Amino acid sequence: MPEEPDPHIANMDEQLALPRKNGELVFAAPWEARAFGIAVVLNEAGVYPWRDFSQGLAAETAAAEQHGMPAGYYERWLETLAKLAIARGLVTPEELDARTTEYASGLHDAHEAHDHHRPHETPGV
């Protein structure tokens, strides 16, 4: 599980607070933990101050609420991360779109390759 080295990250405003259960960070899917980790590492590397990330997240949250969009916490987190990566010149919008398409295609291919009609084998059973 990713650590929270910067107290600004662990103690974000209530509206932006990281999802937790019993004090531990909660991620519903592996990509959420990866997005969290990337944002923290880029901050630690000095790519942007955490204030820039939290302000971007607040703007994404406000926009989602204003438009009645049901996007989840980490979807807004990922959108904030993408915008900062583009603004800081880490990636172009075209590169980001290409990687997103490539990733989505890989997920689709992996899902299609899985045989849903064959029972899963349990080792040692």
C-alpha cells in the first residue's frame, strides 16, 4: 500500500480527503493506487507543489458537482494528474490519448482472451 510521506497529502481538506477505512487508504481497483502513487512521486520529485495538485482536484470536484457528473474520487484524481502532466510538459495531449487508447485496448484484449465458460481451477483442490 502506498505511503503518505507529505502531511499535506494525508491532511487534505475534508471535501478532498483521501478515501479511508479504519484509517487506511482505500483503493477499489489497482489503477487507483497507481494514480495515487504517481501523483505523490511527481510531487516528491518536485514536478509540482502539492498545492497545485490539491487546487486542481478541488476544481475537478467542483466541476463534476456543478454538472451533476457522478465521477468517482479517483476519476477526478486521474483527470487532475493528466492535466498537470500536460501543463508541466511531461506528456502531450496526443501522447496521453495514445497511451490511454493503448491501455484500454490491452484491457479489452485481456478480457476477450479470458474464457468465461471454463471453470476456474483452484490450485491444490
